[in-house]
Amino acid sequence: MELIERALEFEKTSLKSLSTSDRVKISREAKSLILSLNEVYKEEKDEEIMELMKRLTALKRKVEKRLKGRPTSS
């Protein structure tokens, strides 16, 4: 499937030295891929798709954590 291939290629994306706009793009693309894979998973119930979604979610969380930054104590 083309969607799974795109997700696997996205997973190889380097997360080093990214600008804020790059992080936003990566986060949005990850969300899109996860939602699309979820639709496929609902039909096929394939565990490999679920594992791929989990890995993409972990990448997305990592990028979003960096986007939101640390809370400042005031």
C-alpha cells in the first residue's frame, strides 16, 4: 500500500536541527498519516499497522513536546 510506504518513509525523517516551521509540518503530516492508517486498521485489524501507528505517535509526541517548550515558573 502506498500509505504504509509513505508512513515508513516518514518514520526515517531526521529530527535533528529542525526549525519551528519544520516541526509544525512534521507534526501535521504525522497526524494525517496516523488518522489515515487508523481508517485502514479499522477495516483490516492488522497488528503491523497498529505498531506503525504507535511508532508514528511517539515521533509526533517528541516533536510536539519540543514545540510547546518547557513551562516557565513565574
